[in-house]
Amino acid sequence: MDLLSLTLDEVGSALEALGEPRYRARQLCSWVYARRAVDFEAMLNLPAALRSKLAQEFSLRPLEKVTVTGSKDTTRKFLFQLEDGQRIETVLIPASMGLDGERSKRRTLCVSSQVGCAYGCRFCASGLDGWKRNLSAGEIVAQLLAVEELTGEKIQNIVFMGMGEPFANYENLLRALAILNAPWGIGLGARHMTVSTSGLVPRIRDFADQPLQVRLAISLHGASDEVRDQIMPVNRRYPLEELLDACLHYSTKKKQYLTFEYILIRDVNDSEEQARALASHAQRLQAKVNLIPYNTVTGLDWERPTEAVQKRFLRIMQDRNIPTTLRREKGHDIAAACGQLRLAQAANSDGMASS
Ligand code: SAH
Ligand code: SF4
């Protein structure tokens, strides 16, 4: 059983089932999350018999590090192997770079929510080899535990922008967010957590009803149905107007500004007309915009626009007073790290490890 998938209440019930009092749930969770025990034997205020029972029933680390690439000052990618042999990627973005391209003192962890992705956006590496399975809540939470353990660094922000579509793994996503947020769990503020979706409209509406003030980012990547249809199959199911209505519902209900992510792809979505349409959507929703120059994916033909075209696009947004950032890091490309892992590469990955 995956202890990291359980809420405090459920840990209590699991302990009761083992013939133990419920109050031990707090002791156990404190070992797991506050003190980061990796071994039940270390939990000295629990009776020895219980410690060995727990060790038989539960697993504390469902991830195993395969490789780490990058260095302390750059984006670091962690390739993890799950207990069934599947592999996922987690990315640590250093303190000096915010995901929005602004300087920040906070470290951000970009987590995967699924093995592969079923949504098949035409530009994305994660969907190229299809969907394999959902991650459990514990496998999501464990990404943070493992990275903090491996680096000795504390993470302040978490973004669901790694492999997979978090809203297609909704129950486990909610569970993971609850554990990440809980005072007995990781204790991250809800506003320090961002979920990114390609636009699953019913889930955006459901998400407005869950209690946490988690931030929402929308992978828009096209400002009209014509363009979005071409690159994101999900748009045929949930066209732009429906998506924008759901976004408005979320931001109104949560009293929150959303972020539109917009990858700039040469001759696909980088026209002045698209920029003007994007600005008008952002205006209507009071959304912020992140422009991300496309990162080449092996096997795909898309390219990023020239810098002049990127700047023209940015200027159109700024002229309309839309809070917009254009990512331009050179050596350490953040976007190259998030949402870019291809299963086939993960399976073959070796070497290149820095630790
Ligand atoms: N499935 C969710 C969460 C994954 S986020 C979503 O799509 O929002 C991964 C982010 O990386 C998304 O914004 C995605 O659009 C972006 N991305 C995917 N391929 C990319 C590429 N080649 N270059 C830059 N960004 C890319
Ligand atoms: Fe899946 Fe998001 Fe990639 Fe689309 S962009 S294929 S939804 S991970």
C-alpha cells in the first residue's frame, strides 16, 4: 500500500484496521512528512511491533532515481523509476528563475501527473508515445520528497507541468494537492501550487468547486478554433468559447487571475492576428500570458519563430496592457524541461547523469 497516497484520516483508518489507536496517524505522518523518515525502524515513538507491521504493509518511497541531469544553477531533470518499472520525469527550476521568466528566490518543482499522455497535442513530446497510466497521489507527492532528499534544497512552488494531463487524473490530483497543502503533510500554500491543463472544460468547472485556492494555467497555444484545432485535438471536444467560459467561471468563483500559456510556433500561431485575438481573450478574463518560444522535439517538424516575430507578438500584448512574459533563457531553457519527456527516451536513457 502506498502510504503517501493517504490522507490523515485514511492513515487513521488504516492504523485502526491494524488494531492501533487512531491518534498514531499524527505520529506516523509527522515522521513521514515533517521528519522525512525513509524507514519505519526510525520511528521510535511507535511500538516495535507496529513498526514491523507497517514495514510489511506500506511503501515509503515509490520512486527510485535513475539519472539527474543539469547542475545546481540550472534546471535539473530527475528521471525516476516507479515500482512497476515505468519512468517519469520531474524538473527542479532553480531559485533565480521563476517559471514566468521573472527572477525569483523560490525553487519551483515541475511534477508529472501521468506516465505518458493521451491528449496528443501535435507539438508535445509527452504525448508522442501515448498514455500508459495515471500516477497515484503518492507518486506525485513522492516526487517532491525525493527531489528535496536528493538535493537537500527546499521547494516553495509546485507546478503540474511535467508529463501528463493532470485533469485526466483528477481524483489523484485532488488527493495529491490535499496532501501537499495539509499542515500534517508537506504544508505548501495553495497559492504556491499551479495546475496546468490543455483545456478539459468539465474538470475546470469541477476544480472551481474544490476548496483550495490553487492557481490554474491554461495551455492555450492558439487564439482561434482554427489554429487550436490544428495543434490540440482536445479543442474539437471542448472548443475555445466553451474553454474561455469555463476559465471565466473559475477566475470569478476563485477571485483569481489565470495564466494562459502560449507556445510560439513559427507560421502556426505567431501571426499578428493571433496576437490580437489572444490579447482580447486575456483582456476579457484578466489573464496573464506566458509566451514560450517552441522547443524543438526530435521527430516533430515545428520550429520557433525568429526573435523579431517573438518580439512583435509580445509588443502587441504589451500595447494592450496584458501582463505578459516572454521566456528567453538561453543556456538553461526551462520550457525545454517541462512537459518534454518522451517515454521512448525515458526508457532508453542512460549516461549523462550528474549524480
Ligand atoms: N497537460 C498539461 C500539463 C503539461 S504542461 C498541459 O498541457 O497544460 C506541459 C507544458 O509544456 C504545456 O504548457 C505544454 O503546452 C508545454 N509544451 C509542450 N511541448 C512543448 C514544446 N515543444 N515547447 C515548449 N513548450 C511545450
Ligand atoms: Fe498532454 Fe499537455 Fe503534452 Fe498536450 S501539452 S500532449 S495535454 S502533456
